[in-house]
Amino acid sequence: MIDTKKIHYGDLESAFGVVYDFDEITGSLDARGADTKTAFPKLTTVGGWLDAKGADTKTAFPKLTTVGNSLYASGADTKTAFPKLTTVGGYLYASGADTRTAFPKLTTVGGSLDAKGADTRTAFPKLTTVGGSLDAKGADTKTAFPKLTTVGGYLDARGADTKTAFPKLTTVGGWLDARGADTKTAFPNLTTVGGFLDAKGADTKTAFPKLTTVGGSLDAKGADTKTAFPKLTTVGGFLDARGSDTPSIKQKKAGTDAITICHAALAASLLMNGFTIVDGILAELVSKKGNVSRVRIIGQTKISYIVQRDGRTAHGETLANARADLLLKIGERDTTPYESWTLETKVSLEEMIVAYRTITGACGQGVSHFLSEKNYRGKLSVAFVIEETNGRYGHEQFKGFFTK
């Protein structure tokens, strides 16, 4: 059978008024500022990132199912765009976008989802998993995210209208900021928050009915929490309930035990949907035997490997690569060449990669996955890399090496 699929190899920068009949673009697609209403009628896959910010995307991308890396749709008119998109491997930037009926089939975002200030009333109806963080502050989220069960990173819902939002959300891997939000009946199934929970000034009368564990601190000062937090047993950090109506809250300080509980809950929640997250990389778990897992990183089609030993893990495009990188993590690494570096030191990207991997033990595939979302040029400073890697594997270790 003849394969008639038309493929563009590499990156593509679209031109105004041109209709492209490609089925697949192996690299990235820059559609910024273009009138993309009918520009990509056959496109199903973008291997890299898709930048459509500021573009008129009302009826664009009718057959697009997969974006291998990040999708930039901030400020775009996305009312009916992306009708068949199911997977975004990296970040989805939809801040300030009109996303009322957009993304109707999107189930998975491998990275973070930025929906702050967006009109998300009925958006994201099938989204179940966000591997990174979800920023929904100031957004209209009344009936949004009806199937979302897991947020691997933080959830920022500050000032958002969250009355009946997040009905199936069980786990937030990072912190949850609900300051000033209307959370009367929100978060009905949420059991675990891995970081801090900030609910000060929020209306939390019947909110958080199943929440058992907060890995960090709970700030509920000034909040109306008359019947809130009825099952909360563990707060890993401090509990501040000054000025609150909080008769039902009982604190049990647990320190690192709370973090362990939250990490286990996040892993279990992801596994229920067939996912695993290791070193901040969300992947579909294909199979597991002993300490070796075969996975498919979200947004990619090829199989990768994860090897675990003595509490350490490493990714690899092949089993041999994963095992080699694991030995790098476990073994002694000579960091003396970097002891003279300061926050202002600037070196090439290649030199910085070697330094980062040597200091942190980050695996090659993890670094490649991170760099696939970036487009660094010229020399990079240590301070810049510390800022860029915030929340990623090895960040604290790299930062600590230069700020000790």
C-alpha cells in the first residue's frame, strides 16, 4: 500500500494567505500573526512546538490531534479551533484566550497549562491529566475541567470562580492557591495537596470535604471554614487559622511523612490513568518488569525506557542509555571544574549542559526533553539557568551548588 501522507521535515514558518496541505510537520510550526482560519486543513501532527499566539484560529487545525511539544495559543481566538487535538506534549499557553468551546477532545497536557484570565466556562471537557502545573487564576472556571483528576504540579486558582469546578480532581502534586476564590462546593474529591494550601480570605464553607493531607502548610486565616476540611488529618507544615471560623480543623504535624504520603498519592492517581511521572516527565506506562519500565513520553510516538535503582531513576531512548545515565546519577561526579564559577559566569549551551548534568546527575533524555521546549542562543549565565530550571529535576541541587 502506497503511503500518500505528505510530510514537511523540519520547522515551518507560515506565510500569510498560504494554504499548506501537509499531514505532518516533524519539527515546529510558527503560525504567529497569520490568518490561520483555513491554513492547515490536513495537518494531524506537529512534532515540535506550535506557536499560534495572537493568530485568528477560529476554524484552523481541523484535523490536528498531537502537538509533540508546547502549544502557544495565548491571546488567540480559539473558539472552535483544535477540535480533534487530544495531546499536547509540553506546555499549553492559553492565557487571555477565548477558550469557551476550544479543546473539546484534549485529554492530556504533558507540561503545564496556563489558562489565567481565559474564558474557560465549558473548556477542556475531556482533560484528565496535567503533568505540570495549572494556572487558572482570575479565570471563569464554573463548569470547566469536569474530568480533570490529576495536576502534577501546582494549581493556582486565586480569584477564580470555582463554585463547581474541578469535580473529579483528586490530587495536586504541588501547592494549591485558592486565595479569594469562591470555593463553596469546589474540590469535592480532592484528597491530597503536595505543597501548601492557601485559602485565606476564601469562602470555603463546604469545600475540601475529602482532603486528608497537605504536604506543606495550610493558611486559612480570615476564611469562612465552618464545615470545611472535615477529613483533614495531616498538615506537613504550619497551620494558620487566625480569625477563621475553623471548628472542624485538627492538625497533625507530620513533617516529611506528609510529603511521602502526597508523592504516593500522586503516583497512584497518575497510574489510574495509565501514566507515570519521573524526573518531571509525564509518560504513558506501556509495561514494567522489575526495575525497568517501557514508556511513551506524552506527545511522542517512540518507546523510551526508565530504569530505577536505589531510589534513583534515569530515562533513555534505549535501555542501554537509561542504564548508563543511571550509573552517572549513582556514581561519583567530579564537580571541581565548576567551583570557580559564579552566578554571573557565562558559557556556551554545550558547556552548561555538561555542568548541569555533572552537578545534578540529570539524565540525557531528561535534559533533551527540557531543551526541546526552548530556543537558547548565545552564552548562558548560571543565574539564568537557575531561573529557567525552576521546578525541574536538579534545580535545587544546581542552585545550591552556586549559592551555598
